[in-house]
Amino acid sequence: MMQRTQALHLAPLLATTLVALACEKPPNPAAPKQPSFVTVDEKTDRITGGGKLDGGRDFATFGFNARSDDRGQIEWVQHCLDGVVTGSPTCSSGSFTFHGSTVGRYGAPAEDPTHCRAWSGTGEAKFQDGSTADDGFDVAACDFGQPGRGMDFICFSLSGYLRSGNLSGGNIQRHEGSPESFENACATTIVVTT
Amino acid sequence: MKRIVTRGIPRSLLALAALGAISGHTLPAGRWEAQTSYGVGGQGYAAVVNLATGTQQFAGAALPAEGGMANADLDNAAVANTFTASTLTSITTGMADSAGASAQTTAEAADVNILNGLITARQVLAVAASYGDQQGAASEAGGSMLLGVVVNGVPLAADDATPAPNTRTDLPGVGYVVLNEQTVTGDGVHSSSMTVNMIHVYVRDALTGVTTGEIVVGSAQSAVAL
């Protein structure tokens, strides 16, 4: 009898659930989701980050993952909303997207080995007119705390292009390890803010 | 080498697992044994058009389970009479270790045109960042921007003025739009996540008021669980 009573009480709930499932809209991919879970490799020094540098009509967005075992990648998007600006250190070639898929050298720069990492590699730049160009790149990135906005530092350099400064959005996170020393064109631009 | 020891499953992960079960998203069983106490998640879409006729995603990138980076680029996107844009990009990065976790996502598009000029924008950029360690967890949307936005023929006050979070404007005959839509979840101690949708159009049935579709441009998500 008790079981029958419980079943009767559950019936409306079950019906409501079935109706809710039947009426469910197709999932919106832009809706909030729960995070996935990761395993951690504590042996390898790594640095990850992403966000925005500067603002207005001349800024960059980026994301990277670089490791001391010479794996990683970087995406750098230079925005020049006023098009090509002759003489500009950042917009003389207009907007472009660079994807670096190799990490040739990686290490801790002498300027701040505690907070910063520098690495170099090769990749391809794609410009607004559809043209592409292979190029080598240098990066230096520093994790000065959280939030990264206004604190963390990044420098990205290509042939004839160098942009550096503190983040205007996003975050950079250094993951503990024991890298070798390494210097590149960007390492000398590091501004220690702590 | 520091060894990570997980003494039982953190409450935040249990809560997130429960959320996943409710929403129909279940965690692979094997992951529970291998995971550390920290986790990250990230996802970006330059644009999503979700109407009764189906869902189309443009330049979508999801952070791999082991962390790292994912990105997607698209020169142009178009859905007839609904949406056009150029230079669509999403980048998501993140990783967790024994000291903490960080995830960050950018999603952007240029020359955006929604519903035949009902909403236009020169540049759309969503930035979501979440981070946490033993001191707690937090998220933010700093750096997100809308440039040159015009809604129903009315430009924003200034060309480069990004509207305040969750600014809602009615769209007669269509529904409404939320600009700079920000959703933060988590307890700030064991978990934190951020979803930023820079332009989120809710298409509603004129008679019933029920939402029948969505158009989202610049959608960035980030999450950490400790």
C-alpha cells in the first residue's frame, strides 16, 4: 500500500518531467556549460594565456599554449579598423591573423625568470587581402597575478612587427617547472610590474 | 615533483556533475579516477544562429579536456536574411595544475549584420576569463567590446562605447536583444564560470511571447572548478 501511495505521488512529477523533455528546445551552444576536467603533467614547464592587448581601433587579441618540451601554438589577431596606416608600428600591414604551430626554443628570460617565459617558432600570417606569408615569431609572456587584466604582460614579434604591453583583457597563467634560460627579441621588452 | 592528492571529490565537482546529469550532459566515467582537484573549461563561438530551422555555428572552438588551446577562424559567414559577418575568430586556452587553474576565451566578428540591418556592428569581441587557486575563484569579462553598434536605426551614444552589462532593447515584431550579456556562476570559492554574449537576439513568437530562436554574436565562456 505504501509503495502504491508513493507511486501515485510520483506520477505527476514523472508526467511533468516527460512533458518538459518533450518540449525541450534544441540546445543553444552559446548557453553556459560546466567545465571539463583535465589531468596534469607536473614535469613540464608551461604557460597558457589569452585575451586582448590595447583597445580602440588598433588592438590585438590572442591565445597561446607553450611548453618546455617544444610543443604548443599561438594565435595572434592584429586589428586595424582604420586599415593600413603608413608608418604605424602595428598597422603598417593592416589587419592580419598569425598562427604559430611550432615552438622551436622555450625558456626563462633573464629579465624575470620567476614570472616570465620566452619562446620562438614559425607560423603563417594571413592578411585581409587573402595573401599569406610564412614567418618566424618571438614571444615573451609574464604572469604577474590575477586578474591578468592590467597586470600580465605579453610581447609578440614578427618581421617588421612588434607589439607589447599589459593585457587589457584575459589572463596569463604560468605553470611550475624548471626551464632553461632563453632570450629572444621580445625578452628585452619585458616590463616588470611587481 | 609535487604529487597531487585528491582526498575525495570536491563538492564543486559533485555539483557540476549533478548539473551535467540534469542537463543531459554526463561525464565519462573514466575521467573521475584520473582527474586532479582542479578543472578548466572554455568555449567560444564567433556566432550561433539557433532558429526553428536548425542551429548553425560559426568559428567554434572548445578547450580540450587536457587543457591547452583551441581556435577557429572563418573569413565570412552568412545565413540568408538572418546574419552576415566577416573575420570570425574564436580562441580558447587554459590549464590546471596543483597550484591553480586558469581558462580564457575570446570570440569575435567584424562587419556584423543581423536580420537585414536591424542590428549592425563594426566589431564585436567577447572576452571571458576565469581563474582560481587555494584563495578562491573568480571570473571577469574585461576587454569585451562592441564598436559601431546600431540597433533598429539608433546608434549607441559613441562609436566605441560598449554598453553596460545586460543592456536590453526591445525589437518590435522580432523580440529583444541583450547587449554585453554576462552570466556568472559558481560559488567564488570552489568554482567560477563566465559566459559573455556580446549580441544576443531573442526571437519571440508575436502571439505567445515564447522564445522561438536566438542569434548570438561573440560568445565566450570560461570556467574553473577547484
